[in-house]
Amino acid sequence: MRRQNRQGWSVIVEAALGGRLASLRDPAGREWLWHNPDPAVVAARARVKPGDPFVDAGGWEECFPTIAGASDHGEIWSHSWMDEGGILSVAGEGYAFHRAIEATEQQLTVRYRLDAAPRFRFVWAAHLLLDLSPTARLEAAPGTPCRVWPDHWRAPEPIVPVEGPWPAPLGAPLDALVPDGTALFFMLLGTREVSVADERRLTLRLDAPGQPTAVGVWRNLGGWPPTVPYRSIGVEPAIGRHYDRDLARPDDLGAVSSSGHLEWALHLQVEAG
């Protein structure tokens, strides 16, 4: 576990636990990451081995080369990463994944580099579980195309997605985060920027030129898991427009260029709400 203080931002990085960010505090001291309050879940996260099912302990995990499907929340979250002078790296079959964090007074920037064979196809998501009050709201440009997979965590494959404009692709607005006993995963397609407003406003902006971008949202308002449900809100800037690499169309997947390298960046900015 390593604490990094950069221009007033404070982050705790757990390289041995999949590069997980266990804490993210802005210069005003606001903690943005949600943590599962169950000590048993936290202990289970610390014992994870490669290939294990995902453990929903909270924080910020990295999902790659898929979000769901053959590997639960991808592969790299369950591997130990190497820390080389602040650049964290992890290797898998056919790829090497690198991440570095930098900051100014205005924003925190997370830079990524992927080394893989040309045309290597993938889905990546920064899986941020955010600590938000019931009055928080999710903000995106009205009319943004929204792809919804109803009950994707409950129904067997194949699951037929439904598409409609934000903020009400299914007929009722989805921007409010008041507990209502539902759980839903959807993706805002093609957008580079979303915000959450909760006294302060956190804006996430993805810079990934030439790639199919989206922002996934896990809107669990007390509907999951079926046994002892709780509330957790995942906001997941993504390359790729499907949660499962094996089910996605080729044009909905990220792809490495002919150089064998791909770089992108995620910027986080906080301001008064």
C-alpha cells in the first residue's frame, strides 16, 4: 500500500492488489471512493488470486481486457502489479498494461499505455465505485445515446440491450441515485465526459483518440445482490461499448494500432457543486 500526495490530491494505491486505488481525496479533503462496510468482503479482497470471481470491496479497480464474460471484471484486477518509479505495470497473455498518476492543482490525470500485437481487441474500464449521497445526480449531455442491459447480472446470455436517449432511455430518468431497490448497468455511448454532483462536482473526462468510448454506470440502488442488497454506484469511463469482449461487435471494441502501442488518459476535476 502506497500513499501518494500530489498537488493536494491524496491517493492510496495497492499495487499488490491489482493496482487498486483504495482512497481518492481531492484537494478539499473529500473522499470520493466508496468502500464495502462488510469486513469479510474486505478480507476476501486481500486474499484474491488470479482467476477468482470479483470481490466488490469498493475503491477503484481496473477492468481489462473485458469487464465481464470469460473473466469476471477482467484479468488485471486480481494480479499483483510491479511498481517501477511510480509507473505500475502488469502483464497478461499477449499484452502489457501500464498506468501512471500525475496531478496539477486543477485536476488529477491517470495515464495509460497498452503494449500488444497490432489489432489486439479489448474492453477497458476504470471501475470507480463512488461514495455518493442519496441526493447526488449523474450528469451527461441530454440526448446522449444510452445502451441498457436490463438485469444483465440476473438473466442468462444472450441479453438484448435496449437503447434510448439520456437521461431516460427506458422512459424514466436514471440520473437520480435515490435508493429504490433496483440495479441496472448501462453505457453512455460515445461520450468523453460525465459528472456527478453531490455538493461538489466530480467530472471525469476520457481522452482516447480514435477509440470507441463510453461511460459505464453500475446503478445499484439496493437491488443487488439478491440476498443482502446494498447501494453502490459505479461510474466507469471505458474504451469499448460493451461489457463483454466476446459478445461485442468489432466496432464496439478498442484496438491496438499497427505500432503495437496505445496510449490514453483519464482526467478528474473537482469544483464546487
